[in-house]
Amino acid sequence: MKKLRGLLSIAVFLLVVFTFISPASAAKRVPITSEKDPVIFVHGFTGSSSSFDNMKQWLVNQGWPSNYLYAIQYSNTTGSNVNNAYELQSFIKNVLRQTKAAKVDIIAHSMGGLSTRYYIKHLDGAKTVDDVITLGSPHHGTNSSYFGLWTDGGREMVPGSSFLNNLNNPDETPNGIDPASIIQYTSIYSSADTVITPYTSSIIAGADNLEISGVSHSGLLTDASVRPLILNGLQDGGKNTN
């Protein structure tokens, strides 16, 4: 009889415990997974992570979980793309740890495309990146960089710089280490961009190069005509023909 009362006491205790653990509380302990990759936003020269606030909200409206959208803020916004790439490496490691995802997609604006490509070519990006979308990135330099020769980032963006020569040879669109899912690249640029000169500097050999018109350099971050092109790139719509 005492044994029966003991068993009943345990059952009542467990019932009380599970009653006070709500489904919402239990759900907090289960990692939120998504069929989509986390998206990393990479700003450009003198840029800011806040430049992507509008784009983040747009992607939430397109079905991305808000906890899958991350914008890096570089410690030196005019500094070397090499140093920035190492910061990006650490940042992405933390994102993958938090989300339990295997790979990320990257949307990079302006000079952010250079640190992104350095990360892919020389650091962990070959195994952690799925899709790359660059917006007005000076993949072959820009004449406007001569106004920033006092900075490491400015010198690296000079057409024909040793940094760009190394970045672009021998392959501007590395495949990555997964032969079953090579990295897809999309480069979106505007003929009205007066910061990246010539604007055709944004073309990457092997990528899906998409020229638009009437959109400024900063407008590439918010213009409605750019959004469908970004969405297609995030859905494995880029190319890698090299």
C-alpha cells in the first residue's frame, strides 16, 4: 500500500511539473531550423551593417526566419579586405554555431564583395558558402579609389593592384570544396553607378552578371528592381561556369 501511495505521489509530481512547462517554453529549447541558408550581409567601404536593415525586413517578408539574417560590422570600414575577411570568417563561424546550419549565403555591397571573395578563396568560405550575391562590387577596381589612397581598402581597389591581381587569378569564381554543390555567384551592377567606374568593373568571369540601369550605387541596397534579382540568386539562381 505504501509502495502504491509512493507511485501515485511521483505521478502527481510529474503531472504538476509538465503542467507548468508550457509548449512555448519547451519550444525555446529546440533549435529553429530552416530549409533556407542563413544570410550574411557584408557592407562596403565606410559602410555600416545598418545599411541592410530594409533588406532584412524584406527577406523576412519573403519567408526567411529573422534569426537567419546577420549583418557584419567591420571594425575598420576603410581597412584591408584581408583583415576584413578574417573578421568575416569569425563572424560566419559564430552564425553557423548558432543556427546549426551547414552553409551560408552572402549578400555583399561594394567593397564587401572583395572581402567576401577573399574569404572564399583563401579562408573557410570554400566549405561554408552556398550562394554569393554582390551589389556594385569593384571586382576589377574602381577609378574612384584614387580618392582613398590614404586607406588600405582604397589602395586595394585601385585597378591592377596586387590585391586584385591575386584575387582574380586564376579563377574569379572558385567552386568550393563540395563537387555536388558548387558555389553560385551573382553580380548585380548598374550603368548609373558613379562610384564604381567603370561600372563594368563589377563583372565577374563565370558569374551571372546582371546589368541594370537608373539605380545609384547606394540605391542597389533598396531599389525594388534589384530585389527579384537578389531573390533569384539566393535560390541557387547564380552561375559558376568556370
